[in-house]
Amino acid sequence: MLNESQAYFESFASQWVEDAYDKNAQKPSIGEQRKQCILDIIGKMPQDHPLKILDIGCGGGQITLALLKLGHHVTAVDRSIQM
């Protein structure tokens, strides 16, 4: 049985990725802006070895995937089972 907070996040899971990463939007979506912000911060860190990153509240995993493509070691978790 889902607890109250998990039920809340589950109710939005199916629509979240679509809304956060709308490819047809006139400007970058909030999800794309967040991803670029994270990638900019990571890009300023020393890159002499892959980083170990914990992505808490990863949602659909777009930031996680971008970090993996850069060669970092990422552990991603989300409260929503659907995510």
C-alpha cells in the first residue's frame, strides 16, 4: 500500500516527463533548463576521473542519462515507482 507522499508523486508520474521535457515548446522546458544547469556545474569540476553522483528524485532519468553519457558513475532513485 502506498503512503500519502508516494501516492501524491505517483499521481503525477505519467504526465511529469512529458511536461518537464516538452520538445515542442517555444523555449527550453524547465526539465531541459535543470539538466543544462546541472551539466554546467559538473563541467566546472575537475574532470581527471569519472565522478560518483547520487541523483535523488531522478524522475524519468534525463539528467541521469546525460551524466552517464559523460562517463560518470550515477546512482539514481525516485520515490515514484512509475518513474
